[in-house]
Amino acid sequence: SNPARAVKDAVGNAAEKVADVLTPDVPGAPGSAPPPLEEPTTPHDPLPPKKEQGAPETVTPTGARTGVPKTAKGQQGAYLTTANGTRLRDTDHSLKAGPRGPILLQDHHFREKITHFDHERIPERVVHARGTGAHGVFTGYGTAERLTTAGFLAKGRETEVFVRFSTVLGSRGSADTVRDTRGFATKFYTDEGTFDLVGNNMPVFFIQDAIKFPDIIHAGKPHPDREIPQAQSAHDTFWDFVSLHTEAQHHTIWNMSDRGIPRSYRTMEGFGVHTFRLVNAAGETVLVKFHWKPKLGVHSLTWEEAQMLNGFDPDFHRRDLYDAIEAGAFPEWELGIQVFPDTPEETFAGIDLLDPTKIVPEELAEVQPVGRLVLNRTPTNFFAETEQVAFHLGHLPPGIDVTNDPLLQGRLFSYLDTQLTRLAGPNFTQIPINRPHAAVNDMLRDGFHQQAVHAGVAPYRPNTLDGGNPFPAGPDDHPFVDVPVTVAEAPKVRASPASFDDHFSQARLFWLSMSPVEKEHIVRAYAFELGKCYHQAIKERQLRALANIDPVLCAQVAAGLGLPAPQPSEPLAEVAPSPALSQLGREWPSDGRTVGIVVDADSDPDGVGQVRRAVFSAGMVPLLVAAHGGTVDGMPVQRSFATARSVEFDALLLAGAPAPAPDALPAWDDKAGAPGAPGIDPRVLLMVQECWRHAKVIGAWGPGVAVLERAGVAGTPGVVTSGTGGEVLDAVQRLMAAHRVWDRFPASIA
Ligand code: HDD
């Protein structure tokens, strides 16, 4: 398929929408006076309500009205009121005994305002506290119809969804680009009840039994004495645990790989991790694993980029998701399933399907597409939607059931339980973002924050007083089916199956599947993380685990730590690599990618204008970078040298060779300047050097070519210096399909 065409199709008229934002007749763009920003004084209604602001609707046992108007919303009328709707004249001064006097206890408005404020925060999630979400639509392909009755997978069926992406370890205010697993939780509001697919961007987990979850999380969270380090695994308690608890080694090598530092939420795969059971109308079952495949491919940051971004833009992933959606470059994934026969052994190709530390390589069981997800709307209010959304693995629609994976079984308890504290009670499914889109007629009553005004007198069954309502669904009314799986007669034990004892074979499979450059990144990640540990014994113990994965990996990490490489304690597993696990070797569309364009007074304005438009129509985002804000040749400057940093760009174009500006603000924090080519602003040189180091495509035309020559990078792989601006952009875009200029990384590992 033609990637450029795919980009066009994907972005469609949305790219035009972005282009509109920068056309001269839009307020704020050059050529028209910016609108005055004055406080409006004529009372008018607030913004019209959005769908998600509607209050929960409740079906009563007798079908009578609930008393809660469906249109209830947070903001009505033009005037400021108390929480009880009394209009207020003044909210800027407390009621005092004279202008200089003390505040009166009787000031009920003051007390209401401050009391509410004092209670604005709710507990953050105990894990996955840092996250961001978006609304979208899922469309079924109908390809799974033979396997499951789940209606949302039917051909052409559209289902609204809300997705929340997250990191695991950090607090709510921590940085986005830390090395960590990412959460990928999807709420499908199906008309047969809500389905929550609560997955990660890695297909395996640290532990095989949910009872160990507090252990791995206590080990990964900051040390309890000093509460550092924040949002990272590079510390003693994490490595103490994973080196002792070797079933964590497979997930850990994924975390140490580039998958631990995604370029964007849009470029992550998602995995349901566990094996689930699908059941069709005839009651036949199969076992499946869920996969999300991103349309843009799987891409990662480099470690240096990730570290820089944590300072330069700690909200990088959040911003990237919102910007892409608001620009119309809607993120897309295909949902796929790997299908396995539901045999009593629950294994496939010798792999235990109940062991969440194991994958089934795609080469052995193809991922078959069953539907498509498009994220097309950002939340209206972060707290109401993204913070209050509550996922739970027990939110299952008819046609999908669980298996006995002991991690999944424990999760079925934890997700309901955690909301009771986090959302303060059992009625969290009535919060608008959690409200099912299917009709609800339960017999759950009362509790904190009950929103429904239930009618009737008989929330019990059987009853005659409410006319027998609600009625259990018959077999033809499409109820949830608990698959009648036979439970083996077995002694009550605290034990795992013997197959769960294999802790290294798949970590080795992952290592052997990596390209040389990916292997090198893994080595460096281990060397960094273990290098941050204080206890020698922990480093040595982790090296012993690496020896059981691969001798080259172990030797290289040991060299980085300055320690001897131990011998394996068990024979190395004979495993075939899975090429599908590597991120390299394929080409992808470049929708929503960011291209920095450096300009100065000598740049050719027509050429720059054309390149900018061409970047737009290719579905990417051009950012004009110049010495100062404002405009250059009538074009708005989006980044000045003071606000730009290379890590924001996927590719860099130079249409000028800006000289240092001695009379403007100092070019550098340190006025002595920075080393580099004389006559070129050192911040531009730094941008070029960083982009080159991070293996990004760089292009230049006109005076810009001189910058690349002076920076010493002209003529190296992935640096385009010949042709017009348009020709340079074409060549740059072709190279961007591989994400990075991989040839630029020296590969020392075969
Ligand atoms: Fe979990 C949140 C994913 C194992 C207990 N988990 C949470 C979120 C994701 C995952 C994406 C964030 C949901 C959101 O955005 O609101 N968790 C996973 C995956 C696991 C996993 C893919 C293994 C395959 N989790 C796991 C175990 C337990 C938990 C074994 C407990 C026994 N997870 C929780 C939790 C959280 C949570 C404490 C915190 C906030 C929440 O649930 O709603 O219940």
C-alpha cells in the first residue's frame, strides 16, 4: 500500500481544518487584527451542554418516571449562584466586620466555596494514577461472528468508547515519558452492557498470581522512607524484587526495551494480556488473546529524548494525543484476536494459556482483525471523565467470559473494590462517564452518592408488588452466559502449575527477536537502571538472571556495571525468534508527525510557505521555528529559539542559517556561549546535533544547507541537502516512514 495515500485518506478534510487555523483571515493570524480580549459584561447562557454532561437516566421497576430530569447539567442560566441556585452579587470579598475587620462566621457563601474547594481532590489511583483519555468509536468487522455472540463485534456495528492511557508507577502529576509499562484501558459502551478491556502496551505481566500484586507495586513505587525516586523502576527495591522473583524477568525485559518509552500513545500496541473465552450462539467456545494494532506502527523515543522530555514537556504524551485529535489526525487501532481451541489442557503449541508471563508468538497464531477503533473527541472536563472513569474486568458483555488465569481471577476482585475508596461508594456506575449506554434495571439501592430516584417498593425477587419487575432474561433474550466450564476436582492448595516454573525461555525469545540496535538499547537500559542501585548484591543477583536469558546480554550489562558476568544456572532455552516483536524493518504512515522548520530573514518565503502547506497535506504538523515569536514573512512563528527543543520534532528542516543575535536576549543561558560553528546561533546547532544524535531525518535547502555543513552532519545517512524545499520534503517524508535513520546508530551487538 502507498503510505502517502494512506496518510491522505486517514487525515482527509481534518488536515484542512488544521490548515484553516493558520490561514491569514483567521483571528490571531497575521493579516488581521487580533480580537480584543475583554471581559464580557452582558449576561448570557453558558456554553451549550454536551452529551456527556447529562445525568444518569434510571429505568424504574415499574417503568415510571425517575424524577431526575435527563437534561440536568452542571451549568444553567447566565448568573453566578450558590450550589443551591441562589444568585450571588459578589464572590470576590468575604463578609467582614468592616473593610478591615475579621471574617464573619455567618458568611455562608464563603464557607460553601472554601469547603467545596477543600474537598476537590479524590484519592489518585493506587497504580496508573497518571493518565489521559479520549472518546471514540469502535466499528466491528463481523469477522468474529462465528466465535462470539458479542454484538459490538458484528459487521458495521458502531459502539462508542472511552480509552484511558496511563503510566503505572508515577503519581498523578508525574512525567509522561518515564520508562514504564503503559496502561491501555478501553470502555466499550455496548448496547448489551459495558465491556472494559483493561490492557497494557506489553503482552505479559510481572506476576502469575494476583496475590503478588501488592508486592510488585510496593517494590516499584518510591522507597517508603524518602519517597524517591518518582515514576521509575531504576532503584533498589524494584530490582531487589524482580531479581528474586524471576517470573518477573520476561515483563522486565519488555520494560527495558524501547517499548518502555513509547513515542506516543498513538504508536503503542495494546494487549489484553490474559486469555479470554469467547462463546457463540451454539454455546461453542474458543480461547483468545486480544491485541490492539496501531495504524501508525509501534514507535519509541530514544532514552535521551525521553529524559529530556520529562523536563522540557512532562505532558508530552497527553499533549500529543489531544493535539492529534484536535488537528483531525484521529488515532486508530485495529482490534485483533489470536484464537486457540478450548481444550482441557488450555495450552497452545506447548505454551500454557493461563500463564500471564507468556505470549503466543504471532508467527504461531496469527492476529486476526475483528474491528477498528478511532479516537475522535477529547474530554470536555478532565476530572469528570478521565479521572472518574472506572474500569473493571468484570464488565463483560454476553459472548465474552473469563478463564482461570490466576492473575485475571484476582483482578476480577480488585477493580470493583478499588473504586469504593477512590470514587467513595458503590454508585460509581452512575457517574456520567461510567454510565452504561444499555438500559439499566438492577435491584441495587441506596448508598453514598445515589443519583437515581428509584420508584416501586420491591427491589427484590420474586415479587408481586412491583408486578414482578425486573424479570430475568430468558435464553433468547441475549443474557450474559457463564460458560459451564468443568472445574477439576482437586485439593484446595496454595500452588501454581509446574508449567509456571519456566521464567526465562520467553525473556530469551524476546531478546533473540530484537534487531541489533534494539538489543543495544536494552543493554543500556539495564546498565542505567542497575547502575542506579546502591546494593552490589542486587546487581549481582540480576546479572545471574540475565545469564539465564542470554550470555551476550549478561556480558554487556556486566561490562557496563564493571562486574564479572556470571554463568547461567540452567541450560539456555531453545527458542525460535518472533520477528513480529521487533519495531524495525517496516514502513508506516507519518500522520500527525511534527516537522520543525527553522527560518530566518534570508529564508525564501515562497519556498517555506509551500513546504509548510505540503507538510499539512501530508497529514503532518509543521512548526515554524525562528529567533523570536510573532511572524516571519507574514507566517506565524510557532516556536522561538527560547521555546523550541529538538525533542518535540520527528524531523527537522532548515530553510535558513540564523546568526547569533547579540543585541537581543542572550542567545544562551551561559553568556559565554556554546561550542559550535561561529556565525550560527548555538541553539540551532544544538537542535541539529540533538536531532542527528536521536537519528531523526534532517533536511535543508537554500541557506539552511550551510548549517548542516558547519554542524558536520551533511553527507551522513538521513541528511537531505539537495533539491528545492519541496524535493527535500519528499525525500524527508520517505525516510520518516522507517521512523528513524537506524543506520546512524552503530550496532555493536550482532
Ligand atoms: Fe491493574 C488499574 C492494567 C494487573 C489492580 N490496571 C489498572 C489500569 C490498567 C491496568 C490499564 C488503569 C485503568 C484506568 O485507566 O483507570 N493491571 C493491568 C494489567 C494487568 C493488571 C494489564 C495484568 C495483566 N491490576 C493488576 C492486578 C491487580 C490490579 C493483578 C490487583 C490484584 N489495577 C488494579 C487496581 C487499579 C488498576 C488497583 C488501580 C485503579 C483502578 O484499578 O481502577 O484495581
